[in-house]
Amino acid sequence: MGAASGIAARIAAAALGGFALANAVAALVVVLLAPQVRAEVVTWATMLAFPIHLGATLWAFGARTALRAWIGIGLPLLACLAGLLARL
């Protein structure tokens, strides 16, 4: 993998993977805290999504390889999706 394609893969992991992970975490928080006041739960879940996306972006560029960046973002994403499917 060349340098340009490695950087492109990291950018994609940070932007797309981070966005997907942040939204999956936010959706999971909303589902888990559903008995609470809905507006407050959605607000907290949205606020939580920002540091999650930041952490995913930092991970994407801090990982040793682009593959590790995708794995480090993809595994928590799959865990969140599994949690969502289990609760629905």
C-alpha cells in the first residue's frame, strides 16, 4: 500500500468510520435510556457522539497501519450494532 492510499484509507476511516461509530453509539444510548425523557436522552446521546467521533479520528491517524485503524473503529461499531439489534 502506497503512502497516498494509506492516507486516503485513514481519512476514510476517520470520516466515514468515525461518523458511523458516533451515530451507532448515539443510537445505542437512546435505545438503552428510552424510559427517560426522550428530548434529554437524544440531547445527551448527540453530545456523546462528538467525543466519540473525535476519538475515532485520533485513532485512525494514530494507529500503526490503516488496517489497524479500520479494525479499531470497526469492532466497536459492530459491537454497537449488535447491541442495537439485541434491543430492538
